[in-house]
Amino acid sequence: MRITTWLDSDLQDLAELHADPVTMRFIGHGRPETVDEARSRLLEYRSEQGQRGWTKWRVEDNDGGMIGRAGFGECDAGRELAYALRPGHWNRGLATEIAEALVRWHLEHLPTDPASSCLCAYVEVGNDASVRVLQKVGFTFVDRRSYKCVPCDFFQLSAPSGTRAVDGNFLVDPFDPNVVPIRIRDSARNPDRGGTPQDVADAGAGSPTP
Ligand SMILES: CC(C)(COP(=O)(O)OP(=O)(O)OC[C@H]1O[C@@H](n2cnc3c(N)ncnc32)[C@H](O)[C@@H]1OP(=O)(O)O)[C@@H](O)C(=O)NCCC(=O)NCCS
């Protein structure tokens, strides 16, 4: 499994993911999106990657087949963890593995401003599988609040064992040998997926079984 930046040619994959009502049930306005909306997303992802070096990335298997997308949006105090996988890949532990990789990436690429170094997540009320993923990778429920006019449970990365505090926020120690190992590779090894030098995370897992 790999996490990579986007090519224009990924539009169809992204459009299919966002056109699926099952996948979209707890995302955005809870409805399938059009190809034009997916095109806007793709442009946004590519622009964010170019400007700040992180976005919601493409997740693919070792053969290049798209599994879903995962990465970060912006929130008040830092980054917001986000993921969406094609339903055929659910319940195999993949989102958990991806989320672990992203937590590690976040910790290894903390913003220089400590006030922006939080990692949070919003989950629409009822999306219990997503809550479970967050719990498994060390997030803690904070409160219930409205997010983009939708009732959501708000989570923040908290302090599993062997952690350190950064300006009041407890974070996983990225150098803890017990954390699932993740290789970080740069665009020099993946030049067609980024116009500027960027890191992309390689979750280091094998191909998902069909
Ligand atoms: C949420 C999502 C990413 C989870 O992906 P996944 O690969 O199936 O997640 P994992 O297999 O790593 O873990 C799922 C966990 O939730 C549990 N789970 C699954 N469905 C559940 C449900 N309806 N209620 C409670 N728990 C559930 C699984 O048993 C598993 O927990 P376990 O390991 O303790 O058994 C996937 O369902 C998805 O892409 N949904 C659509 C997009 C979305 O909602 N994204 C999140 C927006 S906040």
C-alpha cells in the first residue's frame, strides 16, 4: 500500500470514489458528488500539495489500483485527519494502518508554529467505524460540535504510552520503536506525482487481499 500525490489522470478514480453513496454517507453533505466536484477536489489537492506540501493524498495498492484517499485538511489548531476508502476495502484494518502512517507523518512534519501543531478529526455522528479507527490510533473524544453545519464528534490525538508533551498537547513519540514503522520517501523517487519536492508516505503494508 502506498500514499502518493495526485496526477490529473487520477480524476476518474477520485470521481468514482466520491460518486459512491455508501462512501459519501458521512462525508461533506452526505450525498454523492459529480465529476465536476471531483475535478475541483483534484485541483484543490494538487494546489495544496504545491503550496504547503500536504493534502489529502491518493492511497493505492502495490499495482497502482486506487484504494481511496487519505491525508489532512486544515483545522483551527493544525491539521485534520481525513480518510475515505472504497467499500470493497473496508474492515481489513487498512484505514487503521493508513491512519497510523499519517499520524507518524504528521509528527515527523510538525508545523514550526506550535499553535498549529494539533492533529484533530471530525466524525459525523453515527460514523462508528471511523470513530473506531481514531480510537485505535490514539485519538481521544473531546466534545460534540457542529462542523460545516453537521453534528460531529471532535477528536484530538492524545497520549498513548511512551509519549511526550509538546506545548500542552500530548503526541505519540515518532521515534518510539513500538510504533508501526513507516518509510517516508520523497518526490525524487516519484517525480511524476509532484511538481515540487514533496514527501509522500509509504505505509509499508502489503497489497490488500481481494
Ligand atoms: C471509516 C473507514 C475509513 C474505515 O475503514 P476500514 O479500513 O474499514 O477501517 P479498519 O478496518 O481499519 O477499522 C474499522 C474498525 O471499525 C469497526 N467497525 C466497522 N463497522 C462498524 C460499525 N458499523 N460500528 C462499529 N464499528 C465498526 C471494525 O470492526 C474495526 O474495528 P476493530 O478493528 O476493532 O474490529 C471506511 O469505512 C470508509 O472509508 N468510510 C467512508 C468514508 C468515511 O466515512 N470516512 C471517514 C470520515 S470521518
